[in-house]
Amino acid sequence: YSPTLASEVFSINKKGLTISGVTANDKVYDGNTSVVLNTGSITYSGLKTGDNIGYGVTGTFDNKNVGSGKTVSLTETATGPQAGNYTISFQGSTTASITAKTVTVTHSGTISKIYDGNTNASIDLSDYSITGFISGESATITQTLGTYDTKSVGTGKTVSIDLSEAYNPASGTLMSNYAPTQSLSL
């Protein structure tokens, strides 16, 4: 008598693996969606001892504009011969902030007037310049009225100008992406 062995078909299912821990650096507005990622704290939850999974990640902000807690979308890959043994759940996204870029408002020339009993100062817009914009973006000053420190006659007087809403941005330039001088003492 010779026994016959029965054979059955079995399967090995993929193990779940979660890869997480990617963070993104905040940045100053630079006109693009690029981001610097930090991968030093990545965790592999569910990875069997001895298995080695290669991991690659890139990311981009959802848009280029200033904001806090902005979504950074991650493009993630897992590589290596053992990667096929896992059903991998990637992190997918993280958050970071883009802060306003500082621009500098400068004034050249002088401001003077004949005594008229008030502190109003007329501004010559051609005496101003704004520097520090990223390439392709710009704005001009539209503020035409400043304020002398007093209405009295004198020299070396201080003229204050509130520039908070006094900009005419070029097409495509969002002033909210910039932190211009809010007041200028002349």
C-alpha cells in the first residue's frame, strides 16, 4: 500500500504597514510651492523585524500664497524586494506655514510746505521705491498724504505716512504675500 498525499492551496496575505512621521519646514514667501521635508522621524508601524523597506517622499504646498497650517501634499513611494509583502498606508500630507516676505519702502527727496494751520503733508509718489519683491512681482505706492508731527513751522520735522493700504500691486501680485513697511517716518 502506498499512501497518497493530498495537496491543498494556501495563500499568504500581505501584512499592513503604515509609514508616517514626515514633517515640513515653514518658509518665507518665495513665489512657488516648493517645500523642504524632514524625514528623520519616520516610523514604519507593522514592519517585521529584519525586513527593510526603502522609502522616498517629495512634497508641495497646496498653493504658493501666505498662510498658516497649509496643506503639504506628499508623493510617497516604497521600494525594495520586501515592499511587495505589505499593503502600505502612506501619510499622504502634512502641514506647514508660509509667512510674508519683507519688502522695504524707501523715500528720497524732501517734503515741505508753507504754513497752513494743519499737519497734512503732500507726498510726491516719484520719491518712493519698494524693493524686495520676488522676480516678476511688484507694486507701487499710491499714498499721497502724510502727517507732520506738528502743525508748527520748523525744519527737520517728522512726517509719518501710513502705508498699510497704500499699494497698487502689479497684475498677479498679492500684497498679502508681502510685509511692507506699515509706516514710514520722513
